[in-house]
Amino acid sequence: MRKTVIAAAVLVGMGSVHADDSFDYFAGKPQPFKQTSGKVVMSYYYGDKTADELPGNNLTHLVYAFLRLCGPGEYSGDKAICDSNRSSNGAEGSDFRLAVNDSTPDVAAYERIREIKERYPHLKIAYAIGGWGGSNSFYYLAGDPARRAVFISSLTDYLRQHPDIDGYDIDWEHPTDNMGQDGVQLGSPADAENYVVLMQELRAALSALGQETGRRYLLTTAVPTGGINWRNLPYDRVAPSVDYILLMTYGLYGGWTNDVGHHTALQCASYSEFCVDGTVQEYLSQVPANKLVIGTAMFSQGWQNVSGQTDHANPMTGTGDASGLGWSGAQSYSELYGSHIGNKGLGINGYTVRYDPALQAHYLWNDANKTFIGYDDPRDVERKGKYVVSNNLAGIFSWQLGQDNGDILNAMNLGVGNQRAGLPPECPSQHWNKKQVYQAGSRVTFKNQIMQAKWWNVGERPAKQDWNAWRNLGDCH
């Protein structure tokens, strides 16, 4: 990627970007919210958290990842499972069907999901099909009506057997070009039309099943962003079949290149071509706003030994090495919180948290070893939630819940405007003023407490004494 010289404004410290001084962005644990905004708050999930561990009231949707398929294009890691299925059922009984049996991880995950659903009945739970490394089967089945029918039948059968599941998320990465995942290069222009037909037929099958069971099943699709060649895909024709289109607005830069970049910035800049807003604006040319859900990251992307910056003050105009930092440069937010960010959000252990106002994104910088780490700071996530509201989008989702310590999901809720649970009442807008005349019954804020006048008064400072002119009604926020 071409790097452009730019004098990037960088702020160290957080005072200028705080949106809510009463909220602890770095609590390091879930804070309770109520789903009052009407917006989607969704996260992917590996099935590892129990009902006791999951902050279910902070979510509207949970997506279990992943189920995959047996047969042509099967994921190399599923070979033992699929060989076992073929041994029991033959190729006809396993090809283009789900790669599941009595010993696969979805069995234990479903038991947890049943308990989660019992505790949080409002929560919609979908199962994701495909994912990175698991999408190659789509290239072999989507263009063949008979194979599509087998695949769809396998999905509807699975729903009948697992009634606590509310639907599916199709994560085909990516029609027309799989980018060589699992060591195989696949994709052709015909995939675009095949994708449309597959989603249409799957929606029809889920609707038919819904008539049988008296339910409406959820259907979503996770879609590419950034530099991947998705712009010619007919999402305007996919949209009518799905409830939501999930924009994977993270991983926009990564360890596959030495070029340093923020992988999930809200805004673009001359040194950052890919961003959330740029992606949303392009999709809005095809898809209604109320079907778009933007993605936020519970993981980071970093580079060491950054050098060659065309703007010395901006590491994102340089190159670096991602190989020695986490998994191809990626680390979980919870890891960063403990080792790099700290509970004040300023940076620790040689790292400084910086804010780039052009990108509306924070990043970590270690000047001693020239390490850059781009991540979704909770304050940026809140801003993304507000972006969802201001652009009338459907909501916000994250990848993935096990990488969070609670801060990111908290900020997702805060941003879309969900009410914080268990809070004291909101403080009156009028603060006590010694020059103001107050009538009996007037309410004011004084030191984060609600004060109510007992009688007419002026200049009488609220105090604890019973004979005081003010009655203390308790804390407020």
C-alpha cells in the first residue's frame, strides 16, 4: 500500500476524547445493561462460556462459531470427523452435510446454549456455517441445485434436533475468491449468482420450517470488507433473504503485509485506506441501512520494529514485522488490557495509548522497541455505537466474546444507547445555585445527589441536618 506523508495529530492521554466521565471504560469486567435501544448487540462465541459466565443481558444475539461441512472442500482439520461419518453413512450420507456427530464440539456447546437460553430467553442464538478455512465447501455446492438441496436439508434437520437454536449465519469467505484458504485456491465469477440463489433457497426453507414449528428463523450473512474483492457481489439481491448483513469491519490490515495500519478504525485517512465508515457507505449503495450491522474487534493487530515512516510522528506510514507478536500480530483485548493498556487506559509497561483524531481510533505505541498495536479501545467502540445510531444502522457485533474482559461489550451497549442497569436515578439538569430562588418541592443536583426543597429558600446550602431547607433524596448519575 502506498504511504503518504501526513502530519498526523496524535494525542497522548484521554481527556479530549472522553464521552462519558461517569462511566468506567476500563472496569475489566462486564457492567450490566438493559436492551432498551432497539439496536442489535451481537457477538460471536466459541461455545466455551457457561450461562454463569456469559453476560447475556448485554446481548441481543449470540452466534456460535463454527459448523462446517463434509465432502468436497471440507476443512482439513475435519478430516477425521468426516471420515468417520463416511464410514457410517457413506458419501451420500455425509457429503455437503454438516460435519457433526456425537463426538464433535457442538454437542457440549449446545448443552451450554440450552442453559444460556433458559436464563436469557430474549437472546437470539444462531449458528455460523463456514468461516475462514471452513468456506471451501460453498464453492463446490452453491452452483449445483441437488447439492444445495442436500446442504439446506442438513441445516433444517439440525434445527429440528436442536430447538434452542434460532437460525443460521452464513459465513462464506468469500464468493469469487477464497484467497487460498486451507491451502486451496477457489472462486469464479459464477459464485456471485450462486450466492444469491443459495441465500434465497435457504430463506425459503427456513420459512417453510417456521410454518411447521410456529417460529421465525433468523438468517444472517457475514460479508467481507477492506481490500477483498467484494464490490461486484450483488448484495442488493442478497439483502431481501436475510435479516442482517454483518460487515466484518476488522482485520482491514494484518500480518499478511509489512505495511502498518489500523485494522478497525472508524474513519479513513490518506495513510489508512480501509475503515468502518468507508465500508458502510459503499454497502449503503446496495443494502438498506436497517440491515447493516458493523463489526468491532475484541482483538488487536500489531507490528514490531516499525521503521521507514514517511511521517516520523505516525507509525502507520511505515513498515514492520507482525510475525513475532501474538498470532500473526493478533492478540486478545483481555491480554492487552493486562499487559499493555492498564486499568486507566493510558498504557503500561513501556506502552503509551495514543489517539488519532483523523481515524477516530486509539492505538498502542512502544517507542523503545518501535511496536505499533492497533485495537478497538472501549471509547472507540462507544463511538462506533453512536455511529450506528446516527446512521440508522441495525446494530453492532464483535469477534469474539472469549477475547474480551467485558470492556468492549460494555462499550457496545453504551454506544447504541442501552440503559445501564442498577444505576441510581438520573441527576436533575439544574444544579444548586446560591443565587437562585427555590420553591417548596424544587429538585436540584448537589454533589451527585438529588436535593428537594422543603420550603421557599434562597442561598441555603444543602446540608445533612434535619432542620436544613433541603431533603436529600439520594445518589444520582
